[in-house]
Amino acid sequence: MNVPSPIIEKAKKIKLLLLDVDGVMTNNFLYYSDSGEELKSFYTRDGHGMVMLQKSSVEIGIITGRKSQLVANRMRDLKVKHLYQGVPDKLPTFLQLMETLDIGFDEVAYIGDDILDLPILTRVGLSATPADGDPEVKSRVDHISSFNGGQGCVREMCELIMKAQGTWQGHMDFYLRESL
């Protein structure tokens, strides 16, 4: 991944990565069973990137317009502390979270894919969208991922932040360690 130095400088400051769900953590499709049960597909590498980023002392939060028990279950599995579902107007929740965590705009990264994410995307220190994000969003973010939503865009951002902050190599060293 060849990332311009201004993006790397922004990534060095990040203390919180915020994510939308549909179209960012998922492929933007909604699946329903015959019984009406909602199903979503999550990319496991995105999840592992989130785990590593949290181990690197960067918090993760979710602000999504839809509400789903399966999203709550997945975020519990990933130990994400900040989960806000059923939030059609995301800006007030975002501003409240920043106040609660006592962080500035430049310390937040956000990945969103649609125009309802623009109020946050246009305020944060590092904004990004998946490769298949809405054209209006793509024209206003710092970084367009090489990957589509639900197919690695979250992992890419996690790695970008860890590499900029110098924590990536520690994860690699752990996984490449010699047998005990």
C-alpha cells in the first residue's frame, strides 16, 4: 500500500477509529431468511485488524443507522466498547463520544461509505471510504481504500494506522516468532 505522507502524518495522531457497518464492515447487501431473520457477512481479516489496532492502544467505535443483534454480537466478539446502533443522525453521537473520550477531531479516523456519513467524514482528522463508496463521499475523503466494503477496507485502515504509529512490527514479530 503506497500511502501519501500527509495521510501517514494524519494517521500518527489517531486515538479512535470509528466505523459505519453496512457498506464498510459488510458488503452493503442485506440478506433476509424466509423467517425474516437478518443476516450479514463480516470479513474476518477486518475483525483481526480491529483486534490488533485495539491492542495498539487505539480505540474502536461503531456508529450505524441500523440496529441489529448480530452486529452487537460481532462487536462483543471483537471487544469493541463503543457501539451505537439505530442512529440515523450520526453527528450528535459522534460529538458526544468525542467529549466522553476527551479527544479532538484530529485524533479520530472514520470510514464511511454513503452520504449520511459525510457529517462525520468532513470533520475528522483522517477520513476514508471503501473502493465502492458513494462518488459524493469519494470526492470528500482523505483516503479511498483499495478494497470494497466488507472485503478488507477496515483491515487496510487498521494497518495504515498501526504502521504510521510504529506498532505494526510488534504484531508481525509476535506472529513470526520462532517456536517456543
